[in-house]
Amino acid sequence: MSFFEHVGQRIRDKDTVVSVGLDPDPARIPDFLADHDLPRWAFNRRIIDATHEHAACFKPNAAFYEDGDGWAALRETIAYAHGKDVPVLLDAKRADIGNTTRQYAELLDYADAITVNPYMGRDSLDPFLSRADKGVFILCRTSNPGGADLQDLELASGEPLYERVAALADLWNEHGNVGLVVGATTPDELEELREQVPDIPFLVPGVGAQGGDAEAAVEYGLADGVGLVNSSRGIIFAGENARGEKEFFQAAGQSARRLKTRLNQYRD
């Protein structure tokens, strides 16, 4: 089963388009996990237990795992999510050329999908795109304010750069495994991009802590019912003010369920 087939099945079976971002900031992991050999893994395992019934996907961000213990925690996390039959999208924003990008693409031996940066062009993405069973989400219009510095630049053709990225992604989608990262903080652009590429699923960040437009994320993020709306901090740290361990992770599960319900009111 390909990544998008698996996600589509999760969406139908669990009635959810929620992607839960697993970004275990060591500074925010609760003190009651501090003595664990791999605190990030211990944290993620409990988050997965609390949220998997509401998750179409889990999305760990590689930045929180790039050390020895972190990579060990990430491998355990991916295996555990797979044990719950939830696909894993690694938010790594990788790409390079030659041997380097081929090495980066080996991350797909573990994860089911990955985010990539198109700035270096098609050849930098070929090792990812060639993995037909894996999802490849290309950065297009990101949710951060600084994204406009480059993504909004007008090309000689008159189109903004992010629209050219979408058009190229459509051309590169030879295996039907390409998605786009389009932030919920720019709903007008979400709508425009959906019109431009009607068949490509979007990964839509920015609905949680960044306050993006949930209705636009659902209305324009899904292609043939498949797409993902991500929340990270808004779910996994929802229980920061909880009185104990049980309440901390219950709050994460409740936050994931609330987001699922909120998004579902806009689904057909």
C-alpha cells in the first residue's frame, strides 16, 4: 500500500484528517520523564497512545531528533506508530545533489513520507520521487511570515514563485506520490493553489499554535478526500498545566479529538 493509499484508508476508517506533529522539545518534556533513558521516546509513546485514534498520520520533525539518542528515539517512535497502523511523515525538508541526496532519501527506508525542499531543482528530488510507495511533500507556500521573502517573488512570467513550484510538482508527480506543503495562514493562496493543482494532496500546517484558518485548510487541503492538517504544539503540549502524568496525556488526546471534530465540520 502506498503512503497516500494508507492515509486515505486512515481518513476513512478513523474519520480524521489530523496529522499529529511529534516535536518533543527537550525543554518542554515533563519532569516525570526526565529519568528515562530516552525521554523523547517515552514522551512520544504516551502521546501516540493518547492520540492515535484521532490521527491520520504522525509527523515527527527531524530537528528534534538530530543527535544519537534522538535518532534512537525516532526509530522507536516510527516503529511504535506503525504498530498502531498509523503512517509516519518525517518533516525533514531535505534535498541536495548526487550522493548527498541519495543518502537523505534513505530516511524513507524507515518513514512512509518526507518533506523536501525544491530550491535545488528536480535532480535534487529524484531519489525521493522515485520511491513510488512513499509520499513526498514539496515545500510550496509555508505558514511562517518570512516565507513571503522568497515564495512571493514574481517571476518574469508574472506568476509568484510558489505557483511555479506547484506547477513543477504537478509535472514531477509521475508516480502519484507527490504532495505540497501549503500553510493554513494564507487561505487565499490555499484556494488558488487548489485550483491550480486539483489532484495533489496538501499537508497544511499552521492550524494549531499559529492560528491558521481551519475551514480553508479542509476545504482546499484535500484532493479526492485525501490531505493532512497538522498540529504539533497545540496537541502534544496541551497538558502543560496539568496536575499529573495521566492528566498531561489525557489533555493531548482531548486536543487531538477536538481538532478532529473541528475539522470534520468542514468536510463533505
